[in-house]
Amino acid sequence: MINKSLITNLVSIFIIFIGYFYKDEHSFIFMTGVFALSGSVTNWIAVHMLFEKIPFLYGSGVIQDRFEDIKMGIKNLILKELFSVTQINKFLLDNKEVASEKIIEK
């Protein structure tokens, strides 16, 4: 199955080939393909290193190693920032008229 990363790499390589043949007139096409391919490969390596443990490479697999800490951090962030008493009160006060209109309509 073809994934988005492979499609991005293939499109970048295609742009490089097109730019290579029109290098004299439009060198920016070639450079666009080179930069797109290098960015795509860099992102692929970075994401791979976040989720997969690579032997003898410090820092790889950090998501795997710290999954519980990350999960608790996200939970605390959501509960403290989005569902705090002040945020809920602010939301209810800002939407007071909208909520009462819907109740009256029913």
C-alpha cells in the first residue's frame, strides 16, 4: 500500500527530474524538488526515531519509553487548562444567550 510519505518522496523526485531537464531556464524547479525531498526524508527519519527504538542511538524511541508520562501530561493539561472552573464559567457566561434561546425555542 502506498502511504503519504512515499507519495511525497515520489513527487519530489519527479520535480527533481523535471527541474534537471529545464535547469538552464528554471533552476528553481530543480532546487524546489531537492529541498522537498530533503525535508521529506528528514521528517521521515525524525518521526521514525521518535516512535522506534534504534540500538545504540541515544534519544530514539522516546515516545515508547515515556508513553505513560506523556499520557499523564496530556491528561493534566486538558483537565487544568480546558476544564478548569474559570474556563467553564467563562464558556457558560459567553454562551448564556445562545443556550437560553435554544431552550426557549423547544
